Amino acid sequence: MQQNLTVPIAIVVAGALIAGALFFAGRTTSPGTGNNPSSASGTLDAAPAIAADEHILGNPNADVIVVEYSDLECPFCKQFHTTMQDIMAEYGTSGRVAWVYRHFPLTQLHPKAPKESEASECATEQGGNDAFWKYVNRLYEITPSNNGLDSAQLPAIAEEIGLDVGAFNACLASGKYASKIEAEFNDAVAAGGQGTPFNILIIKGGERVAIPGAYPYADMKNIIETALAGVGS
């Protein structure tokens, strides 16, 4: 048993070291998790600036903004969602860190993911940004990931968070948000996204750093602390 655990532990440690090295070197690409929808080429500037109607949690003028391109059926994204909730619990209240969620459904792996992304936008249509986060939080809580969520759960989540289910279903059936989901997918690919979650750190002053992958809380905390130290108090 001890011998069998040696290699996986070594891989985890090496991954953490690589993540830190990439950040401090200012690199913009590293191995992601999930499907590989693009080449390693891309520029972080291809990701749009933060807009007023973004799905943002926290202070829009924060010193550090984590822009996450995510897939609602990705198991790594599900893990990272919890990590970011913990990050925001620690740093969001001070106003120094914010979190922006953008859609990056990897259809080849998770054919249900685009419709789930549309469902979150239909929740937003009714209840605004607050409903978006409630919807996404609940979806991640109940999905087994890897395309495993029963589509019947989409209106059930809407009802659970207090939305008009009839209006929600009509919105979802219309496909009105499919183009928005596709546009955000294309932005992620243009910025160099190769898997999910694909994260871009936007540091006050304009610097952008790619943080691809579902790094655990300790690693994200170190990255956030380093970025905040560069901005100053």
C-alpha cells in the first residue's frame, strides 16, 4: 500500500511546485484538466475585460479578480468551485478579491453542459446575479459530474431557489442564451484555454496570469497572497 501511494503523492507535490513556478515566472500556459479544445497558443488579452453585467462575486474593483472559465459537468470544476467559495469567504469580505464565472462547456466530453449553462443564464434572467450564483452552487452540489446530471433537475433547481418554473422552462426551451455560451467558449479558447477550469488572474494595474487547472485551496491561497503582496496594502 505504501509503495502504491508513493507515485500519486509525488505527482501531486510536483504539480503544486509547477503551479507555483508558472505563476512566479508569469507563464500563460500549463497543462489543464479535461478535454483539449484548443492548441497551446492563445493570448490572455483575448479574454474580454470585466463588464458590468458579469457573473461576479465580490468587489468589481478588487485588487485581484479570478476569472474562471468553467464547465458545469466537469468534476475538476466542481472541486474548484468549493475552493473558490473558500477563497471568497477569506478574501471576498475585505473587497480585495473577486470571482467572475464564465462558461466553457466542453461538449465533446459533456454534451449536457451547454444546456446547463443556458439554464444558469435563464435563472439570471429572472433573479439577477444572486439567482445565478444560487443556481450554479446548487447544480454543483447535486451533479455527479461527467455528464451525469438528470436534465429533469434543471427546472427542479429553479423551483428550489424560488424562480417561476414556467418562465424558466420557456427560457430554456428557447435557446436564447446559446450564443452567449458559445461566445464565452470561443473567448476561452482564444485566450489559450485547453481544459477546465481555465482561470485568469487579473491583477490591479492590468497584469494577467493564467492559472489553468483545479488547484487546491492551499495553492490558490498562495497565488492570491503573492498577487496581493504585489499590489500592496
